[in-house]
Amino acid sequence: MLLFTPAALALVMSAASCGSENAKSGPTGAPPKDNVAPGSPADHLTVSVRASAQAPAKTWTLTCDPAGGDHPKAAQACAALAKAPDAFKPVPADMMCTKIYGGPEVATVKGTWHGQAIDTRFTRTDGCQLARWSKAAPLFGDVPPVR
């Protein structure tokens, strides 16, 4: 078994270095380009927040890199989204959630973000929804804290 160790080590080391030049640059030696440029029209969200399901909505737009749109706190909202890449991911249907009620507020977010279509709803009706809301809280503006 010791006879195969140097050969195996050499094989692993050479395999680890394969393709490293192509991973760092494109075929012309230039750095690879992202498919979607930050802050492009492809990264555009429309946020609507209601104090309750029956209340009128406050609506604004948001873009990031640089922070923009008519969102009242665009920089804070962009920072929150940067820290929570899964902020738009829904709560799994089989997730067990505490029955902690956070309030009647409802928010919808539509648009595109990092090349992904976004069309989601946020509530504060249970512990799972509260955790999800908290990840993106600056996106919703000045909403009362959890009661």
C-alpha cells in the first residue's frame, strides 16, 4: 500500500491543477463576464407593503449596485438582500413552524433579482414567516416591530 501512495499523490496533485487557467480567464485571456451586470434592469424589484390585507399598499421600486429606485431606504434594503441570498425562498410546505403571530402586515415582491424571476408574498403569521420577513425587513420600510 505504501508503494502506491507517491503515485496516488502525484495523480491527485496533477488533477487539482488541471483546468485552472481556463477557470481564471476566458479563451482570450480576459476575465469571464457575468451574464447579468449588477444594477442592470434585470435586477429590478417592485415592493408593495400593506399594514393589513385590507389596507392600501405603499409601493416602491428597488435596484442595487448602486442602490436606487424610489425605495425610501434603498441602501439598507440592498445591504439586507446581500446578507440574505435566500430571502425570496419560500418556507417549505413540510416545515414545522411555531404559532407566533407577528402582525397583520403583508408584503409582495415582484421583478427579477440576479437573473431569477421573483413573485413572492411575505407575511408575519407564524414563526417561519416571521423569520423570513426578518431576513428582508429593510426591504419593507418602516413596519412596526414584532409584537
